[in-house]
Amino acid sequence: MNKFSIKDIETITGIKCQTIRVWEQRYNFLHTKRTDTNIRYYNDDDLRLLLNVSTLNDNGYKISEIANMSSDEMSEKIHSITQQDNNYSCYIQALSNHAISFNEFEFKKTLSSSIKKIGLEQTVLQVIYPFLQSIGIMWQTGSMNPAQEHFASSLIKQKLTVAIDNLKVPAIPNHQKFLLFLPEGEFHEIALLFGSYLIKSHGHEVLYLGQSLSINYVKDVLKAYQPDYIFSIMTNSMTQEDAESVVQLFSSSFPNNKVIIAGGCIHEQHIKTHDNISLLKGIPDLLSFLNEINFD
């Protein structure tokens, strides 16, 4: 079992440290554990419990009520909350809970429930992205095992892949050809898969090459596929100089193609513009771009 400090618990659940201490003193649902050196810590079971408590408390249940609930009663109440419109935080907390316990069935069930309720696009934007930010913080602070992050990411990628395969692509007269890939050293594929889904859902053709691919290999593909656009995402942290070097490499490597690059490290920097490069801040920019070329 993992061990979490009270500060880790605050970061993950949003419950203030002082509030946790007060609850421990007044209610009987949480019991402090201490190391041999008398340092307070929490385990996986405590974290899952507090994630549920946080969800219920955020949705109007008093802590005195929650303290008297059984695990089954908490689960029932949380399930009821997920049926409410736009209750994104409940889904996020549930995914975190299931990722910590490696509960594949419940993780998939929660994703499916969200998609059925609010659709795939809103699930990705309002649930999956905030969830990934949350587990990213947990991973950086050492409060989540990297295996738990890989477990969650793998199931999300499965869901997106199935959604892409099942997509009914609309027929549009001016459809374009897109080539999608992540450059070498980039492995976070969820955003690229979502980009593929959005591009296809707008009626365009996609050749998906996946993660960490040499630009030289992509050049060879261009001869056979001849795309109208090349789309890539850069999420790895890098300096302004490194980011500009990568953008310059894209520009010089694909001089006869329109190249679209998105990602956090791009919009955080002031990158020199190139005639064949378009830099996007995020998914809203991609949607605007797709709407523009569809309209044209």
C-alpha cells in the first residue's frame, strides 16, 4: 500500500489539512496512522474514503451525515450524483478512486457513464483532462505509483480508440488529408488520439502514426500519403530555445506542407512564426480551425 502525507491528501482531494484533523477528532470514520517516528500518514483505503467524502461534501452532504454512512451507502449516493447534469467533479473523483485501486471494471464503467451522459468530447475536456492533471500532480509528489498512471492512461486510450473505430464520418465535398504523429521523446498519446477523433468527426481523412516517431520516417511517409496537413503535439517541458528549435525543424523538414503544432510547451513560449506552421493553444483552437476549413 502507498503511504500519503496529510499534505498529499489535501492536494489530491482538495480537503484542507486542518479540516482533516478536525474530522479525525470529531468523527469515527477516519483513524490516524503514524510511523515509528510519529509522523502522520494515510494509506490507499484512507485516500479512497476521503475522495468519496470530498465528493459527497462538495455536493451538499454534511460531514455528520457522511460519517454515519456505510461504504455501500456512499457508493449509492455518489452514483446518484453522477446522474446530475454537468457534475464533472464526481466523475473525476471516481476515476481517481478506481485508478488507485486498479479497478478496471469500475474505471471503464465510470468513463462509459460520463460519455453516455455528456458525450465523448465533453468527457475528454471536462473529465479526462482534469483527471490526468490530478494524477500528474499525484505522480510528481510521489503519492501515485507510475503503474497506476499507466493503468488509467491505457484504459482511456482504449476508450478513445474504440470511439474512433466506431465513428460515422460525415461525407463532405472538400475533405482534407491529415497525418498525425508525436515526435521523438513524446509519449503522451491521449491528446493526439482525441485530435484524431475530432478531425475524423469533421469529415476529414486521418493517417495516425502514433508516438515518438523520427521526423525522417515521417518524410518517407509523405511520398506515399501526400497529406494536406501534418498535426503534432508537444507536451514535454522544454526551454524557449529548445521549443523554437523543434518548430524550426518541423518547418524545414516539411516545407511543402501545412503543419499544425499544439501542446502546453508551445503556447507557453513566444515562438518565432513560420509561413507553413500554425501553433494552437489547445482543443478549442483545433475545433475553430476545423470549422474554418469545413466552412471554406
